[in-house]
Amino acid sequence: MVRPIKPRRLLIPQNPVSLMPQGNRESGKGEVQLLSEEFEVIKLVDYYDMSHLQASKAMNISRPTLTRIYNGARKKIAESLVELKSLKLGGGNSYLGENWFKCNDCEAFFNIPDNKKISSYCPICLSKSIHNISNESNL
């Protein structure tokens, strides 16, 4: 029996994104789904220049697991570029590790450190229509 996959911790929430290579003018070329945790690994290792060990600690997973996710993500990105398929970000088994909130009006994400008092308004638009997204899964 296979062990269940534990949720992966994301440091910063992402908005759903879809990228399409310029040569993809025809419909039906297909799309590649890049999961939230795969995007997070690519961001930490390639963009922030973290080692695999540092990134695995940040995401609360083992280094071999991070390496498997990283290799799978790179393969998906390559497939999208070579086969001119759109790359869609979203889904996955992930959670946010801190006090993250989303404004329902301006759709801004913001977090409040544990040692600070939780405010009841968005720091961008001052709306009181906010909700805690820290414990939502499948971001």
C-alpha cells in the first residue's frame, strides 16, 4: 500500500497563471499542469538560488522528495516549450505555513506575522472584506 502524500508548505500564495508559447496559435495543442508545489520548488531553487536542502527545509519536506518534485517540474516546463503546449499553474496538495489573508475586494494577498496583532482590514485597499487562507488546501 502506498503511503499518502503529505501536503507541501508554500511560502507565498500564487495566483493561478497560464502561459502559452507564441507558436501555439492552434487550439488542441494541449496544456501541461504545473502544480503549486512544483512551482514553489522551481521558484526556491532556480529563482532564489536555494540549495535543495534549504528549499526542502522551507517546504517542510525531505530533500529526496524535493528533488523528485524539481525534476518533474523541469520536465513539464520542457514539454510545454518543446511541444508548444500551454503551461497552467494551479492545483496540487499544498498549504500556507503562516497567517496569510486574501482581500475579497482587491484580491491582494498579505500575511501578518504571529507576533503581530491581526488586523481586520486589507493594507492595500483598506477593505474589511478579508479572509484567512492559511489553512486552505489545494491552492
